[in-house]
Amino acid sequence: MNRVTTKAILALVVLVTAFGGSAALAQNTAALPGGKAEAVYKDIKVLQGIPADHLIPSMQFFEASLGVGCNFCHMPDRAADTPTKTTARQMIQMVKAINRDNFKGQREVTCNTCHRGQAEPVANPALANEKYKPWDPESPNGAPGLPPVAGPPASQLIDNYLKTLGGEANLSKISSRVVKYTATNTEGAAANMEMVSKGESALTITHQGDGDVIIGRGASNGWQRAANGAVRDARENETDESRLQDPLYVATHLKQITGLETRRVRLDDQDVYQLRGMAFGRVPVRLFFHPKTGNLLRLVYLLQNPIGQNVVRIDYSDYRNVPGGSRFPFEWTVARPLGLQTVKVEQVQQNVAVEDTRFAKPAPPAR
């Protein structure tokens, strides 16, 4: 895989999809959930013991931290050794040792600590330019952090947001929602997409000339269908993303977020209220609400992997009334270290007939 491809970014939830086919993968997709990486993939040495569905997110973290693509370390035959692959293994062991010996095993240091998006970490401080100012005690760089200013109670922020969407009672009456939109990636390529929600089930469909890419989920599982019809189970983090990128799901499940705390923070040039907590018991989330309108302005979530955490930020805007007595954001951006996607909504339909069979995992194509 080279630097993130057009089709990869255009899939709303997934930047990298591994449907198999490479000689380097010994992937049994049916056995992937819960299995170990070395049982599913070939040539796993220093990452042995991690869950198989955490390997690809870890590779994505390497990409973002070093600003490279898969072929920086890997040959087309992914099982083949290369000098950079050997160096990467040494670096993984070094980082593990630093955290073990200095931070009681807590993951304080990662690849990004030194690399910051560059293949070669910068050892020397940057040279001064015309904007340089000497540090002083008032500088925010290294100065003691001020204690956070608490925001309103979490329940108040959530209730205010639900009111802006038409009220909790109205939201509970939405039996289905179909959103049609255009998604444009960092390279300027656009795709027609569709999000279909019904209860705990949902589909994200990317319409392509060579076949639709579909990401589906139910109450307890998820799946993905490639354009060529290949099907695999979704990794846990992909199912988490599918939920967090569905505005209806987020709204109707806000009260299930645990460990809630609020504070007043700056977002761009305005004061907003931040709500922090844990979604699904494993995904740290931060939600930013406008203090007057109550609108959700930003959602940030952190997807954990054995090496670090992949950060995703969604900024919402252009809230409009839609049929059925609710409101919906007609524009949002999804930002990741490897690319930015802009979504513009064309149509929102609610309480339309959607057959349950649409959410069933498709059968793989006949061989």
C-alpha cells in the first residue's frame, strides 16, 4: 500500500482495508476476531501476542507517525525481510524498554514522540526565524498548566444538545434514517455515499463504478464488503468508528458514555463546553458544544492500539431542520493524520421503509 489511496480515504470509516489476496497474509478472516496476530498474519516477530484485529491499526499508527506508506518498510511480499523492517522492530523494542524502565510500563513514549510525521526524527532544535521570541515565564510553552474550569453538568450539556435536534422524544420516534451525501478527500476526489440507519444497525455505502464498498454493523457485530464482493468481519475499532460517525447513533447513545466530566475550553476563537468520557468502555471521546445554541461542534475519539492511539476528529456545521421534526448537520469534516474528508449532505430521509435483510452480512462471492 502506498501513501493513502483515493479509494481508501473515500471510505468514511476505514482508511486501510485488508481483504486478503497478498501472499504475505496468512489471513483467516473468520478466525480474525479474538485471534493473535501471529496466527493470522505472517512474519510477526516483536508484535506477537497482540490481537490480530489490532495489527492494521498499529500499522496505520506507524504510517501517520513517520509520514510514510506501507512500502517504506514492506516488499510486495509482506513476509519478506527488509533493512527498514528490521530497524522498525528494533525501534519497537526500544520504545517498549523506555516505557518499561522509565514510566512503569505506561505508554508515555511512542513513535510519534520523536518522528512527528517524518521518517527521520529531527535531532537538533529548529533555527530561529523572524517570528522567534525568547521564552519567558508567561509563555504557554512549558509553563504550569492552569486548573481546568468546570463546565455545566454533563446531563445539562447532553439535554441541551438533544433539544437542538428536536428533543429526546422525537429522536426516539425515528425508526430509520437515510442520508445521501458527497464525500471529498484530501486529493480532491469525490464519491457519492449513503448512510442507512435503523435501530442498532447501519450501512455506510460508497458508490463506485466497479462496485459498491459497504460497511455494515448490527447490535454486536460488523462486516465489510469490498467492491469486488469480498466480505470480511470488521475489526473492533472499525465497528466503534461506524457508530461514532453516525450522528443518529451518537445522539441516541450519549447518555451511555461513562466517566463524564465537563470543562470550559477554547475552540478556535470561541469559548465552548467540552464533555469527556469513555464510549463502549474502551474509546476515549471528547465532545465540544456551543454554549448558546447547544450544537455539537466537534467530536474527537482515540482508537487504542498496542503502539499508540489513532486520533480522529469530526467537525460539524450547517445544522438544518429535516422532515420529522429534527435537525441534522449538513456538513462535516473527518480529519485523521493521514488525510481529511469533507462531507456535504444532499438529502436526509427519516422513517422510510428499510428492510432488515439489508443489514445482514453478505455471502462471499462464488469461486
